[in-house]
Amino acid sequence: MMQERIGFKFEFFNPKEKDPFEKLFDIFKELITHTSGDFDEAINWLRELDKEYKLTTSEYTVDDFIEDLKARGYIKEEFDSSDENKEGGEGEGDRPGSFTITAKTEQLLRKHALDQIFGNMRKGASGNHKTGKLGQGDEHSGDFRPYRFGDGLDSISMTESLRNAQINNGMDSFNLTEDDLVVEDSQFKAQMSTVLMIDISHSMILYGEDRITPAKKVAMALAELITSRYPKDTLDIIVFGNDSWPIKIADLPYLKVGPYHTNTVAGLQLAMDILRRKRNTNKQIFMITDGKPSCLRLKDGTYYKNSNGLDEYIVEKCYTMAAQARRLHIPITTFMIANDSYLQRFVDQFTEANQGKAFFTGLQGLGEMIFTDYEANRKKRLR
């Protein structure tokens, strides 16, 4: 009689095959981000990719994919009251009205951006980036100490306290006294108010390099990180060109570059105005830019612009704003997407005036740098 052998059999891992919708949906999420939420343009790109790489089959076409997007609530159809837009087109691509992405898709794009950035980062130790101070905080530390007058009842560890009572008094004459009470210390989690400034001047798409899409992805990922993992933190996003204005998180997929100069001063002024109203002690500004400051709005409402080199008048205003932020205990971290030596000297002096930080980075590591810096800052009290 043969003895049955028990053991493990190892085979090569074969990932589960994605269904046709999921395959196209991964590509669609990238395309809709690059087209700033323009559904028609994204689908046109998808059709071109399909022609070249045979992404679909006769059983599942791009039109089937569009119907699935609609059925699953990722897009909605908006009808034009006029018939002017119903001119002849390219056959199968023609549809009454137009499609736009829904709030469900906007949130999914933020999560997709977060997964992309964190997927490229090396996994570290788990935790929620606590401060080093113990006390009556938000999260249990695992450290115990004797009860002191003034400690809240909710901080008493009943398991440890009952254990002490059993040890000190025995089971026959069980008695719980104040001396038996044990408190589990908790740790304060830093709360952070962040303003993310994004340069939308024309140079963000010059020279054949798309710089706005990576910046937009970082903003979406940072927004998703904060809302899902650090709900007590705040994130405000502002854009700056000739002027500066705040945008909503839901607006991020639609963000575009405009025919603007770079008014860094206006962006910093708005960022500091926003942070002055925040109650959190810890405040910071992240600024993503690729160009030199080249514009100011004067008191009479007109614009002073100079794109030739570094204008001393504009630069001095930037240094003044950096020093002002320092006095308000608001550090500025600049992510400069440029390699020009004279711009690096400007950023160095700007950073010195603020006592902040600067990173001279390409587009490849932008997300990882911002996330690492954001989480590092949460570990300490910014003063």
C-alpha cells in the first residue's frame, strides 16, 4: 500500500484576466485626466489607440464600453436644447448631446492618482504619523501608567485595572481601588492645514512637455490621501497665472493651462489669507511651478509683466512674501520643475527668506517627493 504524500505544489502565478471593460477603463482613466475631463477627446484618443493596438473585439467595441460607462454611472449625457451641434460627423462616433464624467468618476480619478503614486513608493512602517508627545490624545500608544487625578474615565484601561485588582486583593475579596487603576496613554496626531499652489502659466505646456498633468495628478492624490486618511487635516488648492484663485477638489480633473504669465506673489498672498483663517497650529504651503515669476498686479488694477530674465522688482516682492510667511510660521516648500541655474538661485534665495525647503525635480518623482514631505511634516510641530 502506497503512503500518501502531503506537501505543497508550486506553480507560476497567472494573474486573473481582466474583463474587456476593466482593460479599457484603466486606459480611459489616464486619457480623461490628460484631456482635462473632455470626454469626447478622450474617446477619440481611445478609438485611435484601438486602431493601432487592437484593444477591442467584435464582441466588445468602444461603443459597448461607452454604454457600460453610462450604465455604471461613470458618465452622464447632457442634451443641448438646440440642434446646432448635430451636424454630420464620423458615423459611429455621433451621439445626440454630449457626455460628461460624473462625481463618481471624479472621486475615482483621485483614488487612481493616489494608487499610482503610492504604488511607486516603497512601503514603510505602518502608522498615522504621530507626534512624539504622550498625553490625552487621539490614538492609544500601548503604554500604561498609574491613574492620576484629572484623567478621564474613558482613558482607563479596564482590563489592566481589573488585573491589578485581582493581583492586589485576590479573587475571594475582590475590591477595585484607585491604586489599581491604570491609564493607557495616547498620542496626539498632528493636524495640518496645507495650501497647494499650482502654476497654470503657459510655460507648463511649452517645449512639448506636459507638466500640468503630473501636477494635477499630485493634487488629486493629495486630496484623496487627506480626505480618506487624515480627515482632520485641511487641503486648499489654488492656481496662479496672471492672478490667483481657489479651485474645488472636484474641479481638479478639468484643470487646464491658460495663456498666462506667472504671478507668484498673488498665489502666495491668497495662500496666506486662506491659512490665516485656519485654526490648526500647523500650516504649510506647497508650490509647484516650472517658471520664473514674471507678473504682478499693481494697485491700479493693471499688470506689470516682464518675461525677460528675472525682473528685480518682481523678485523682491516674492522675497517679501516669503519673509512674511516666515513671520506667520508658515513654511513654504517649493517644487521647481526646471533646471535653469538662474532660477535655482532665485528659489534658493526665496527659500532662505522663508526658512522653508526647495526641491529641484523632474516630473517623474514629483508625487513621491510631495507625499514624503507632507507625511514628514505631519510628524513634527511646524513653528
